[in-house]
Amino acid sequence: MSPGPDAAGQGPGVLSGDVPGRPGRRGAAEWASPLPPADTPELQVLIPSYGREDALAVTLAGLAAQDGPSFGVIISDQTEPGPAWEQPSAAAMVRVLQAQGRPVRLEHHLPRRGMAEQRDFLLGLAEAPLVLFLDNDVWLEPGMLARLTAALREAGCGFVGSAVQGLSYLDDVRPDEQRPFELWDGPVRPERIRREDEAFGRWTLHNAANLAHIAARLRIPAGSWRLYRVAWVGGCVLFDRQALLDCGGFAFWKDLPAAHAGEDVVAQLRVMERFGGAGIIPSGAVHLEAPTTVEDRSTEASEILLDQ
């Protein structure tokens, strides 16, 4: 899939022109044709959703532009009184995905018990070997799923994340926040990171449009990628499902109050410690910059659940 390491360390991953098991989406000429029998897809996109109906439609539109690998979508929505996918724009994108041959499962999952429980519920529904946790306010550029999947397989680690970028910040260059950036030199290895560690300071890499600025500086060829060291990645993370389950997944939701934040940090740090994890650059994940739906952040999950 990619050349070996170069003199600067890990060589850039490159998508080949013919990747087995990466079928294209069904085009408009086939939308009214009967669907073939559905097998378990290679990847399932897990979307925890609450409100933001228009943003959900954009997120689904990004998925509809992906050619591969074979994937399905599971949405767990907690909007009341009715789920977000009932709104016309989101409903239309669900129909497009289904017509393309992408299986879509819709769950109106109530009552709300916090984001960790939402993620645990979604993970319990998944069957594919790979699962992508994708927030409902993230647009993926075409080819992003193929890039993430190829990178995770090549690295053989527990997760690869595509950090979201706010493109309203393209003119806001932040050298100090970009300073912790470090490419993986060779294989991705397990790392133990806690909030008090210097390595946790890598979180600043994912502020504003920092990754876009770093990518421009690296001049990575089109269709290629590099992996870099992270503290954690928000919004768009592809896991080896079994690795995530082996680390407990999100079953820890029972140990948290419903109002919490940082559940994704806990899961990723646990997976990283056993199996390794990395970020991918360039990142084709765009944050829609909608207001957060997690307003009460008085409980930080990693401060409670991770040993210090």
C-alpha cells in the first residue's frame, strides 16, 4: 500500500489505484435497482447525535461522497421529541446512502445518560471489524474513509484519528500551538499518556486550523498521508473494534454522572497504552463550528477514571 520508511522516518502512506474490498458506491443509474444481499461491511460509521439537524445532514452528505471501503452507518439520536433524521435534509441524505447500497440503522435512543453511554450503545450495535466514531457536526472530504482505513491497516495500531479543523481559522496561524507536532518515526508504538504528562500538551495541535497549516508546510503529495503522535483526537476516530473492546470500550459510563465530558479521551488513552494510536495528516475532517451540545463539562472523565 505504501513505500517503506524514507530517510526522514516513516514514509508517506499512499493509496494504490486498486484496493481489494473497496467497492464504489452505486451511482444514480442503479438507485432504483434491487440491492444485493447485505454482508457485514468492513467498517461501520457510528454517529452519536443530539439536535443539530442541519449539521447532521451535512455529515451524512460527506459520507455519501465516499467511495470506499464498504461501510454502513449507525445513528443513535437523542433529540426530543423526534429524531434529527426525520428533518427533510437529513432524511434525504439517509435515503441517498441507502440507495447507494450503504446500510443505515437508525436508533432513537432515550433517555439521555451522557455521551459515554451513547458511545457504549453504538459500539454494542456494531459488528464490523472497524468502527469510525464520527460526530454529527463533521464533514469528511471525499476519499477520507479510504485513507483512514488504509492508514490503520498499515500501522496495525488501535486507532487512527482525523482531527477536525475549523476553516474559519485559516488566516490564524499559531506557531506555539503547532510546536508539539512530531511525526511517527517508524511503526506506531503503544504510549502511556496522562493529563499531567508533557505529551498531553499535543492536544493544542488540533485547535483552530493548525493541522491545515502543518500539512501545507509538509507538502505531502496528493493521495498520501503521514501519521503523527497525538494525545487524543476529537470528532473523527477510526478504531480497530476488537482493540477498543479489549480496553473496555465505553462501559465506564456507569461510573460517571450523566453530565460529563472527555469520555473519548479515556477510551483513546486506554487503547493507546495497549495498542498504540496516531493522528493522520492531512486531515480531511472539517468541523462545522456549530455550538456544542455538551454544555455541562463540570465532570472531566479522564480526571476520574484514569490512574494518575
